[in-house]
Amino acid sequence: MPAGTLYRGREGMWSWVAHRVTGVLVFFFLFVHVLDTALVRVSPEAYDDTIAVYKTPIVAFMEYGLVAAVLFHALNGLRVAAVDLWDRGPRVQRSMLWTVVGVWAVLMALAAYPVLGHALREMFGS
């Protein structure tokens, strides 16, 4: 391979990968959600058992991951739209990405207690 042709994975590539991964994760959640909701018509007992599993602490951590995926996908989607639609977008895409990451981190920190509080209290007792 000629020198200088290997893509080195700068921020743009990693945001592209993260956007695709979070999109697939959100799609997977929606697919499972439709299936578990459909259980109520097939077997109300199986539905109740599934809902009981959803109230466990491990699922609370998965919900936090879902919040992280949806939030990053949404914020990065706005960034992608700005890069595509704003004439200065391509020139400032890197700083917009770091802004997205910063806003995402702050919002995830703010969401930690409401999403994980019950699970942490159940795990460590309080």
C-alpha cells in the first residue's frame, strides 16, 4: 500500500462509527420493545415476567446505556445536519464534534441519578 493512503481514524471517522453503532443499538431496542409489548396479547403471564426482569438493577444500567445511545445519536445527527447544510459546517466540524461530546457528557452526568438512582439504592441498600 502506498504511503499516506491509510486513513488514520481522526474524529470524523470515529463520530461516523459511533453514529452507526448508536443507531443500530436504538433500532435493536425498538425491535425488542415491540416484541415484549406484543407479549401482552400472546401471554399476559410472560409479559408480567418480562416486566419483572426489567425492574432489575442490571436493566437500569442498560437503560442508562440506551439514554446514552439515543442522546449521542440525536446530538451527533444535529451536527451532521449542520455540516451538510451550513456553508461553514465542514470547516468547523471538529469543534462541533467536541461540543457535541461535551454537551453529551454533561447531560449524561445529569441523567445518571434519575436513571440509575433506584438501581444503586437497590444494589447497595439505603
